[in-house]
Amino acid sequence: MIDMHASASTKIDEGNGGMEVDAEQVIRANTYSLLASLLVAPPSEDSLALLKQIDVPQGNGQSAMAAAWHALRLAGEHATVETLDDEYHDLFIGLGRGELVPYGSWYMSGFLMDQPLMVLRQDLMALGFERQDDVAEPEDHVAALCETMSLLINSGEEIPGNTQRKFFADHVGPWMSKFFSDLQEAKSARFYRAVGQLGEQFMEIEQQYLGMLT
């Protein structure tokens, strides 16, 4: 079950040399990872089954986020792998180009493979992240950046919070909320409207959370 309201004071053993991570950090990392998995490719049967197990938060003062989780669960219950494959293709691939362009450079400069991607690559190298040979997409793809944020969070004390904040401020915050807003308005979006709703609400919470880090 996907539990999105574990106590933030709980400690969870990550099986990494005994390192413990706050449950709040686990939730953040898992949300980024889920968004990455839904945006890198059309969801599989296993992914849809997982969405149907979302445990919607109750009474935690985050009504907009709870509504987004509920919408995603409902969207997963009514979707099929076949329809999602077509929807994903129309949104992100298309004939030459999909309805949306899910890259940071496009949103930040208006061009693909532009200066924002070059800066991102330098920062990823400084953090010790290396591009995998079997990955075709540039590093500024929305799914790649969500996965990178998940990895940064899961690193625990190895990568401090202010590094997370700077990476978010430089490479995620300037454009990803707009992307998720566009995703909700896209003509081809049905299931992915719920993904956009969750993403936009999560980006708002992340902006507030990271802004409080020292």
C-alpha cells in the first residue's frame, strides 16, 4: 500500500549501513519516484495496481494534496494499459513532437539542449551522478529530474538539505510547476490530468519545505 501520511517523527531503516531516514523524507522521495515512473513511460499493469492501493491522507491539513492523491487513485482505477499507451504517445511523443515538451531547457529558455541543460550536467557531475549509456533522454527530462530529487533525498546526510534546496531552485522550481499545470490543460490528457494535479500540488509543498531548510 502507498501510505502518504506516515508520521514524520517515525524513523525508517533504509538498509544502507544502518542509516535511518525520517518518514517525511521517505514520503518525499517516494512521491518523486512515483512521478518519475509515470512520466518516463506509460504505466504498466503493475503500476496501475499500485495506484489502486494509494492510502489517501485524512485530516492532516493538506486537503489539496489529499484531493490530488484521491484523483490519481481514481484515474488509475479507470485507466487501462492500452489507453495509457496512446495517451502517453499523444502527450509526449507524437508525430515528430508530442503535445507537451517535458524538458527543463524548453521551459526555461525556449530551446531544447540549451544552456540550462549544460548547467544541469555540470551540477550532476559535481554531485557524482553519471549518465547511463542506455539512457536516451537528456538529463533535463521531467522524469529524470524527479528521479534525481528522489536520489538526493534518499542519500540522507551524505547530501545535505541545502544542496537539495539549491538543486531544486536551479533545475526544478523554475519550470516544473508550469509543466504540471500545462499537463492538466493538455487536450490529450485524461489519466495524466491527475498526474499533473499531483505534481503541481507536490511542487508547491516542496517549494515551501525546501525554503525552510537552512
